Amino acid sequence: KVSSIVVDFITPETETSMWYFWGMARKFNPRDKALTAQIREGQGKVFSEDTAVLEAQQRKALDAALRMMLLALVLLQVLRVLAVNVLEPPARAGTLVLLGMTVVIALAWWLLRRGHFHWAVQIFVYVFLATACADTLSYGSVRGTGLLTIMMSVVAAGVFLSRRAFVVTLLSAVAVLSALSYAEVHGLLPVPQAGMSLRQWLSYCVAIVVSAIGVHHTRGMLLVALAHANNELAQRQKVEERLRQSEARFSKGFHFVPVAMVISRLSDGKYLEVNEAQTQVLGYTREELLASSSADMNVWPTPQDREHYVAALRQTGRISAYDVRFRNKNGGLTDCRIWAEVIEIDDEECVLACTINITDQKQREAMLLDIARGVSGQTG
């Protein structure tokens, strides 16, 4: 009968996250590598869908941070427009530049609301670079709000963009800074203003507020990632401790059970582990057995005996009460009965076998058979 069981379960991790576990137990041809690969490929597609969901959740978190930044930037840009036209002498060119940037930021907000995160971030970053150019041209020197704004564009790119896009933004920022510095050194910019105007103060406020939002968001992401890493490490340590305890229990049971037990490779009979009872069956020490294989030690009376044994194991994956004869260290033959099952260790087929010595039982059976034949002959 062919069957399989798939187990999926979810358990809470924190108030906002959870663990998802998946497992499969199958009862059909476990040694079919092609079928195993097919199952892994199919489940890999399922997990890729889970990855897409996680990436969408991560993008949603970035959306929230970018939305706050854009909102703060719009409000502060409006204040800068008011400062230029109400609280300071009118500057038509500066007003048009600020209004244009405000419209572009509003466009980025609209794109973000429509799910176009990549384009919204690109606009957001390069608006900062454009603002740096405008502030530098207005102030007359790159050593003002222009430099701070350029730095903010790089910070925003590092938070929101991919590595390639971040490198492009970084090179663009260096190019803009180099061009503005060249213009200042060669007198191509107006004479720097003395003191600090309200517009400049608001420009600093824009950079500081947006920086604070970006840093706070990045800190939150790092704390969440650190919490997940610590929790995963704690879970892994628990699993490793349970595994160590399980291995210790298995080792004690394996070595101290009075039944002869051995773990060997199915391909060549190489002994991987034996217990003390197994040494009493064959007469070899544990070190002698672990240094060799059943074939090298001529444990099987004939090669065909082992071939029949391996064929029986490959047919069903296990055997029960399988009678064999082993050659012991003294060269004599020992009657044994084996219970064995195919297991996998390090992606290699191995055999876990339990053996009992039935030589005495065989001798008693032969003796009883002889007695029965003698009695039958006398009464014949």
C-alpha cells in the first residue's frame, strides 16, 4: 500500500510573528532518488510562495517607513514655500523650485499608494539630490544644507534600495558633490549668504526629521532581526540539546543491551558501530570489527549468502527472524537469527541489525530430531 502524510502546523513566536513547520512521512520506495528529488522540487515551489509572502511583508514594513518620510517631507516642503514667500523676501525662482519638488514628492506618495514601491523610492532619493543642488545654488556654498541633504539621499538609498541601486545612488551623490564643489571653487556659485535664513533652517529640519525617521526604522528592523536571530539560536540550542540527549540515550541502549547490535554500510558491509554483545557472537574485539568489514573478515560463509541477505533487505527495507550462519574468529560457524532495517546515515544506505546466537537452539533442535527419528525407527 502506497501512502504519505504531510503535517503542517503553526505555533506563535511573538505577538506579531509565528513559526511554520512542515514535515512529510512517506511509505513508498524511500530509496527512489528520482522520486525524492521530485518531492523536494514540488515542496520547494511551495516554500518559494512562502518566501514571496515574507518578502511582501517586508516590503509592507518599508512602505510604512517611506510613507512617513514622504509625509514629513511634504509638510516641511510646504513650510519652506511659505517661508520663502511670506516670512522672507519673495524669490520667484526658489518658489518654483520648491513647488516643483513638492509636486514630485506628492507623485512619489501617489505611486507608493498604488503599490509602485521601487519608483516611489527612486523619486524620493533623487528628490534629495535635486534639493541638495537647489539649496547649494541658493546658498552659494556646498558647505551648508546641500551637503547634509546629499548625505540624506545616500542614507535613504541604503535603507530602501537594493545593493545595485544603492551603489548607483552613491556614485550619483559623489558626482553631484564633486560638481558643486568644482562650481564653488571656480566661482560659479553666488556669494554665500551671511548667517542662517529661515529657509536654511527649515532645510536642516527636513534633513534631521527624515534622518530620524530612517534611523528609527532601521533600528526597528535591526531589533526585530536580532530578536528573531536570538530566538532561532535559542530554539536551535534546544534542538541540539534534545538531539544530544537522544543520541546519549540511543548510545546507552545500543551499547548496553544484551542483544548483539551492529550498524554497517549496506554497500560493502563496513562496520560503523558495534556493541559488546556483537563481539561475543563473532569473537572479534570492537576495534577489530570497526577497522574492517564483513566481507574483508569473511564473516559470511560464501559471497552468495551476503548477496541473498542484501537482496532481502532491498526488497522490503527490513527483515525479521532471518536465519544465517556467520564465521567466527576461530573459523567455526555460528547460527544466528537477524532482525535488520535499512537506515540512512549521511545520505548513504546503512543497516541497523540485531542478532541473537541460536547455535544452542539449533543443536537442541537437531538432538530432538535425532531422538524423534530413533524412536520412530524403533517403533516403526
